Amino acid sequence: MKEGKDVTIHLRGLDSMATKEEVKESVIATGLIKRKERLLVKALRPAYGESQTATITAIEEDARRIIKEGTVRVGLSLCAAQERLALEKCYRCWGYGHKARDCEEEDRSESCRKSAKTGHVKKHCMELAYCPLCQKTGHEAGEGRCTIFRNALAAARRRSPFAQ
């Protein structure tokens, strides 16, 4: 039987050539991991500036130590360690803090994710990006430029058991 909850962490700033095995070995080498068999490198994905971000999971106690340390050296890169925050998101109105079954806002489930207009899908959208949440053009709902998204993310950080 599993003991302890798994927590997901992002390691940002990896070299573009780093491998999953190298990430796992580097995290273990910190000496912060007590349950090595529960450490998993789930994914490596491209990030800005020829870097990568690794998504790892570890039991809560190990994750707490990694996040408190703040960085992990992987090869020549010093990578920032952050908890992956799960935002409660509504797929009906695209808002935060509730689920579709409890939603009383405008139904956008049939709208284009880019322009928020109906009649087409994002894949075929030729319109400018528009966020119906903050009512601004230039970005889609849920992007980092959206003030509503940033406020929801900040609130999730404050609620996190790893908040300092």
C-alpha cells in the first residue's frame, strides 16, 4: 500500500540536452530524497531559450525538502524547483475556483479557445486572440498574461502547504 501523497514538482531551466535519467540521478544526488523508489521523472518538455522543464513526482516529505531547497543542479544547470499548482478550472465558462457542474456564468464550452467566438474552433481561427475573462485582446483565457489567471494562480500559491 502506498504511503504519503505524491506531489508534482517542476524543475525549470534544464539544459536542452538533459535526459530523464540525468534529472533523476541529480535529484537523488542532492541527498533530499528518502524514498528513491517513489521519485519519478514524468516528462521533459521544451521551454524558453533552448531550455527544458522537467515534471517530477515525489512523496510529500521529499517534495517539501526539494521545494524548500529551491534549486537542483542538473549537469551544469541550476534548476528552479517549484510545486506544480493545480487550479480548479471550469470548462463551461473558462473561469477559476469552481467546476462546470456548479457554474452559473456564461457557457463558453462551444466557443473558440482563441477568439471566444462561436462558429469555429481554435485550429481554424483567423481572429485576434481575446480573453473573455479579463476582456482584453492579445491573449487567450488562461494564459500567463491574463490578470484573472495570475490572480487565481497567486491564490493557489497562498493556499499551498508549501507556501513560505
